[in-house]
Amino acid sequence: MSNAVCSETTFKGLKAYKLEADKYSCVIVPELGGDVMRMRDEKLDMEIFRYREEATLEKINESRVLWGLPTLYLPNRFDGGVLKTSDDCYRFPINEPKLGNCIHGWVHEREHKVVSAKAENGIATLVTCYEFDKNDAMYQYMPLKFRLTYTYTLSADGLRQDIELENLSDKMLPVSLCTHTCINAPIVKGGKQEDMRLRVPAELKCELNERSLPTEKLLPLDDRDKQYKNGDMHPVLQDIDNDMYTAGMNTLDGEPFNGAVTTDVGTGRMIINEVSAEYRFWNMWNDKGVNGYFCPEPMTAMINSANLSLPREVTGYTEIAKGEKYSCWQSFCTR
């Protein structure tokens, strides 16, 4: 069994934790929303997430969702900033004025506390926690206390992220989670962006309107959509702007596989991102495709899910009562 290490370090001047196990390493920064700011396969010299040595902290803070593995609570867009739950209605500031929406929530912009940090039996583990209460400026818009806990484990099998959301309030807590996964392009040192391919388990296309909100129509896959399903999609060097799909199931090594696979066809190297059943949607975006990364985003619920007329079993939207917990997980490995 290989040794594992969990040590304190710095990232752009901030306190961080470096996890090392077998061929993998990752750097997690509690102050930056508990984000995995860097993950590497040291043996194969693969940079998993978007990382730039020259990027300053100021540059990263311009848009936290564009770096590493940012986790979003109340992700993507809510029409007019409105979120309707079963027992209330909340109105958030419009932070996407061009389209008139509230986008991506706020937990990725908050400092997370470290609950534990350890390494034993070949596994490095870091647990971080964010508790939302009246001390947060956003509490005036949604006065619901909750606790969000991330457990990161790094081993010879790769990186696993477990998310737990707990309702600490007396009202129903809306549940929608996503990671704005920023995959580096290329993934291999010296690789070519034109060699990148992406496969996601797309099943039905979620039609969006001109404000990037669902029309509530679920469409069969056309020839372009099938490129995702078949693993032929070029995820960069073209503009991909909110391609959203319900999740089905693909296969990997002849076995059922729920997740996304990024391949460098020039070298055969792969990033394998497996997700739990709670992630029922995938949304693809790539910042116009010319900035050296792309985002295959697993989501537990549709865009604007709380406000749609579709049933919850279709939208993925759910709520939890006081004391209840909602959990999901995903993992990353390379080959």
C-alpha cells in the first residue's frame, strides 16, 4: 500500500491543504469555497482541472467558478432571482443583469472551515464545512440555516468528493447542487486541444430559451447531441454555451457507467468522472472554447428547477425538512 500525505501548504498566498496518494496530488483551499484548485496525475504528467501558474489570486477571484472544481449550491439560473419552495418564496439579487437571472448561488465564494485533515492506510482525507446563518449577507434573502460539508478522499483510486447538505431551519430547504467542473485543455503536457473528446451520458436535450432558461421541452438527441453520447464531441475550439441534457447511462470497460469521460485521442489518456445517481443532468459550457478549459457540469436538478411546472421526478428538484440530510458524490481518476 502506498503512503498518503495530508499537509498544510499555501496557494496564491492562502492557507491550503495538499493531499497526496499513489500517483495523485491535489490542493484544496478552504478560503476559496473549499475548492479543489489543482489536481494532478504526477506519474502521467496530467493536469486535471484548469490551473495557471501565472494566474493571480485577484484573477481567480474575478470569477471563482472558472477555476478548479467549484461546488455550487443553487447552481445555474433562477428566473428573475425568484425561487419558489413548497412553503415560501425567496427573491435573490439579479447578478446576471443581461438575462435577468440570479446565477450560481454564493457558497463557492465563502470561506469553509476545516473539520479534519488526516492521512492513513494509503488515503488522504480533508473535510471542510460551511454553515449558513444570519451572519451571511445572503441570509436576508433566504433566511434558512443550513450546513454544507465536503469530504475529499485521495487514494490510489483517485479523488472522491462527498457532499452533505443538512437543513438546520424550520422551513423546507431547496436542494440543487452542481460542480462547475473546469477540465483543463489539453489534459496531457504537450497535448493538442484538437485531440480532446468528451463523452457524457446524454439522454434527452433540455431545450433552453434566449435567457438560458428551460422551455420545459425535453427533445430527442439530434446528430450533434449524439456526439456527446458517443464520445465524439470536441469540447474546445468551438463555442459550447449551455448544452443541457438529462442523464442516462453509458458504459466503460463493458460495464454500466454513470459519468463523463474526457479523452486525449492523440495519447489515449483519459479523465474519468463518475457521479452518483443524484446527479441527473449534465450541462456543458466552455467559455467560447478558446480559453484552454471546458466545463462538463453534473447537476442534481434542472436550471430554474424550483420554478418549473414539470413534476419533481422530471426536474430533479427536491426539498429537505429540518434535520434531514441530502448526500451525493463524484470521483475523478486517470488512465
